[in-house]
Amino acid sequence: KLIALRRRLPALRQSHWLADHARAGDQREVDWRDFADHAMTPARWHDHARRCLAVKFSPEGCAAVVLIFNADTRAHDCVLPAGRWRCLLDSSEPAAAQRVVETATIEAPAQSVLLLTDG
């Protein structure tokens, strides 16, 4: 399933290194956030109590992809970036069908990875 998603989503198979500096409209090709949608600062990266984070890949010309990594033993409600998100993968329920996320947050189950795409 992961290989098929990588083949299907151009944002996950770029031929160049994605940059984290702001482009027009403050967009970044790679944007690391915590579960509350705060930018990852050095202090947040080194806070061992933070066990849930997200990365948004949005290379120019591609639909954005968000990966949420929750290494915590409890679930977290994660704030999503603006957009219309569809959850394509939830590692806690690998056989689950993809679903549209109707709210501004999504629950990341304990010790899971979620993959969402915009559109």
C-alpha cells in the first residue's frame, strides 16, 4: 500500500531536495509542525515529551501531502493545515478505507502514522 501511495503522489517522489524556506504566500515545500500546528523550533525538537509531529510536503505543482507521526502511547488530536484533507493511510487500521476529514483536526491514534492528501 505504501509503495502504491508513493507512486500515486508526486509530492512523495521528488527528484530534488525539498526546501524549508518560505516561497510566495509563506508556503514551504517542507513544513514540520507539532500536533497543535505550531512550527517546530529547536526547543520543540529537543522536547522529549513531544512524541507527535507532522510534516507537510507541498512541492510546486503537486497536491500537498501531510504525514503525522504519533510515537506517544496515547492518541492526539492534530490540527491540520488549511485545505480539504483525505486520509489515505492510518497505520493503526491498515485495511480501513480512505476517508474525507470533515473537521480542522484529526485524531492520530497511539503509535501510528497517518498519511493525508489535499484535494
